[in-house]
Amino acid sequence: MSSLHELWIIALSESQSQAGQYALILEETVTKRRIPLIIGLTEAQAIAIAMEKMQPFRPQTHDLMASIIRQLQATVIRVVLNRIEQSVFYASVWLKTATGELEVDARPSDAIALAVRMGCPLFATGEVIEQSAYYPDDKTREKKGSYAEYTLEELEELLSKVIAKEDYESAVRIREAIARRKNGR
């Protein structure tokens, strides 16, 4: 198993770029790099309900999964975002059973919804971090010091990148820097 990096859920909001989808933002606990995942409404609701410790009138699918795992006297020991292929994330749920550890493939959104219910840690492999994680704006700016050190073309490229990552706060600041540059201020 490659090196694992622990993640925290730091945000869940409606996607601005993809109608009907939600952006789940995960943050690596040490470097604070972020991984954005685009997930569906049902999965977003399942994660939000568990995070808010709400009790729906009837159990949802992820509650059923958690109940089955407990009834089988197993525990979820970790969830791992383990690879990316053609911009699609893959995950695994690691179970501890009476006979040992078991790895089960899962969609990341389902695995995360289960992790929140089971109170287990969430990780990403080093490869996933390298392929998908980004630094929030302040860290990005540290690379050159300030937006003044970027060319207009570099600012526009940076703007495209942060919009693709749905980091809209940074996008506003970069747009302001571009506007100042174009207006000669």
C-alpha cells in the first residue's frame, strides 16, 4: 500500500459549474492541500445527514450498509481514495472482520457517506494527492509572492485552474487582479 494521507471534509455545497451536482471538498490534514469531488444530490444528502447527525424517519442505503456491517460484527477501519483514471476517482472501504482485513471497491461518495456514519478515517494515496490536490489561493500565491508577479496570461491560466477546482473565493481575487492589470492600476 502506498503512503496514505489523512483527509477531512471541509465543505459540501451546490456546484456552481454543474447544475444538480455538489462539490465535496476534502483537505489533507498536514499540507492543507484540497481535493474537490463532484457528487450527486443523493450522495450529498447522505453525507450531510450523517455529518449533521440527523435521524431520517427511515434508514437510508448507507445506514443499511452500516447496520449490516455492525450486525456481521465487522468494523470499517478506513476509507481510501486509491486512484484516478480519466478524471474519475475510485475508492475502497477497508473492513476488519473476524477473519482479517477486507478491501471492498466503492464509489468515493458512497465510501465517504459510510465513513461519516461509521466514524472512521478517510485517506488518499500519495498518487491521488499528487494528481488532484491543489493548494488554496494563499498557498498558490506563495509560489510567486503576489499576483503582481504573474503575467496577464499566467493570471488567466490560474483563473481557469481555480474555477475548474471550484475555488470561487480565489477566482474573485484573481479576476480583480486581472481587472486591475487591464485598467492599468
